[in-house]
Amino acid sequence: MTATHRGQSEPFVWEGGDPLAYKEDDGTFRSVTRQVLTGAEHGQGTSLRYFEIGPGGHTTLERHGHTHVVVPIRGQGSALVVDRIVPLALHDVVFVPSWGWHQFRAARDEPLGFLCAVVVARDRPVLPSENDLIELRRDPEIAAFIRL
Amino acid sequence: MTATHRGQSEPFVWEGGDPLAYKEDDGTFRSVTRQVLTGAEHGQGTSLRYFEIGPGGHTTLERHGHTHVVVPIRGQGSALVVDRIVPLALHDVVFVPSWGWHQFRAARDEPLGFLCAVVVARDRPVLPSENDLIELRRDPEIAAFIRL
């Protein structure tokens, strides 16, 4: 039976789930951990995950057909969402629309932890091509922001 | 176009949405506000809402076919979930399964604020009948907990 209550053994480490899972290191992200909080068994067709990026770290620059709903619950940072850089303050609501480029970065001096909702049945992320990078870098702010 | 970033005009008050919406007062809840953070337009078939219960307040005791995924992000409290009382600490993950009775209560001295995910296409809540209340109250802890 699916647990009705999952506490934390320490802040931001949830009991009863898989241990902290690290995405396979393909060299495109830095200092990111993931915990799956809910999934198909919760009957909503979505999965809620907790990602934490270490100070100065970042997620992979990518895009895909499924959307993201992101709510930071620890620290702060910033993100590329589609075509602009947005601040990430505690409890802001960030929406990554279908096929929007996105990359999340923690502030230099503290981790950034956020909830991220996705549909369970989702497509795989796509990395930027050389042409995509040329397009993205036309905006100087984005050129200065992105990490590969 | 759906906003890619919703900040807060003050903590726990999100910009760009409906103002704080109060559920119609039917006398079954006390001191509860709601803000809708995401919905059908976010492409996941789910809606993320923020509920805040004032100190000593509570939500309606109810059940329904759709599920809830709840994550407290402000304060603390406790909840009836199905057939037991669970503590609600910051960032605990609470799952209310289909047709599980549930009621959330804030601690006496601080508000309880939580994110709550539901499917967009959902059924209406049902209130307990006299027989349901007799069943629920067989457990002394539940009898002492529930508020009508």
C-alpha cells in the first residue's frame, strides 16, 4: 500500500523512498541529486520529485515535450526558462512549457532545492544542437548564463 | 500565454493569479484560504493549490474519489488521513488515497500552509453521514481529533 505519510529522517531527506538518486553523470550537469516523492501509484498521472543543486551547481540545459511545474523549497537561484532568465526565490512558481529550453542554477553560496512535477508518461529530454546554442546565445544574458 | 514565473508580492501570496479565494463558508471548516497556482493550462492534468489554515483552524472533514498529494511549506499541524492521525512537519509528503477520509488542522500557535495537488477532472467531496461519524469515532484518537 502506498504510504499516507512520509516524514524526513533529516530536513530534505524523505523516509521510505529510494535513497538519494543521482542522475547518471553525462557531464552536462553539476552537483544535482534527486528524490522521487510520488508517482503513478498516487493516481494523478504525475510524479513529484525533489531536486537539490549544490552551491554553484546547475542542471542540464535541455528541452522536451512534457512540461515542468517547479517550486523552490530550499535556498535560491535562477533559471533559464524558454528565452529569459528568471529569479528563483523560495516558493516562486516556475512553469516550463512544452519544448521550452530550461536550465536551473543554484546561488554560489547555498544549495537550491525544488519540487518538480511532471507527467508519469513523458518523453526524453533533448540536448541543444550547435545551431540551438547559436540561437540561444544571440541573447547576451542567456549566453552568459548557460553552462554546458 | 501561461506565465513562466510567478513571484510573490509577500511570502505566500503569489502574483498574477486570482486573489486569495475563500471556499464558501458552509460551517464545516475554519480559517482556510486557497490560492490556485497551476491548472489545466500547465499540461499535466493536475492542479497545484496552496491552502493556508490559521492557528487552531481546520479544513472540512471529507472524502472523494480523487487523491490528494500534500506538502506543508509553512508551519506545522496534524491530519486525519484515512484511519489515523499523522503529524505534519515542514515538507513531509502526505497522500490521501481515493475515498480516504481526511481533515487537516493547524497547530494552535501558527498557521499551516501546504501545497495540494489534485487532478483537474475530479469529483466533488462528500461529507460524513451519521453512520460514517459513528465508524470514525470508534477510534478514540480520531474521535478526539475531528472537528465538524
